[in-house]
Amino acid sequence: MGLRRTQRLTHRREIAAVYRKARAQRGQLVTVRALRTNLPVCRFGFAVGGPVGNAVVRNRVRRRLREIAGDISPAQGWDVMLSAQPGAARAGFQELRRAVGDALQRAGLQTER
């Protein structure tokens, strides 16, 4: 399915606001930061750093996270940053999907699977 442009955090100031104001819910595979907004959509941003692996691995993890974010339905009005941990490179797609769902639930976002 994928994410529409309106469902993505694309500007540096939006991403910085999430990092500055939101609390992190850390897991072994992914860290979730969620910030409440007044927007009618839930927007996602993705961070996959160097410790995850080389460029090929980081891009694969980013594509997987983007696909997972397009499939879930958290409550409207949130900006969410999904940051991959190094173990995400070795995890299978379903394992990564469960980790994201669990982290979103711990962050207080209701998800429909």
C-alpha cells in the first residue's frame, strides 16, 4: 500500500520537533517517538543510522518500515518517528512488524491490525 506524501514527515523542523518533545519507547528492533498534533492524519518519519548496516541494508530496513507504517492504522493526529536499532537488519519482516506494533502500543497509540 505505502504511505501518501501527506502521511510522511518530510521537513527537518517537523522531525526535530518529534525528537525534542516526544518520549521514546525503545525496543530491541525499533524505537518509537510519538508527538500529538492537531492534524487529521498520522504522519511517519524513519531513521535508520549507520550502526544498522551498510547503505543497502539501511535502505532495505527503511523500505520495510515504510511498508509496515502503511499497513497499520494508529489514531489520527500523531507525528511518529520510527528509528531502527541494529538488530532490525537481521530481523525478518514479520518480526519487525510485531516489534513496531508492540512499540506503538507501548507509546499509547491504538493500532488496528
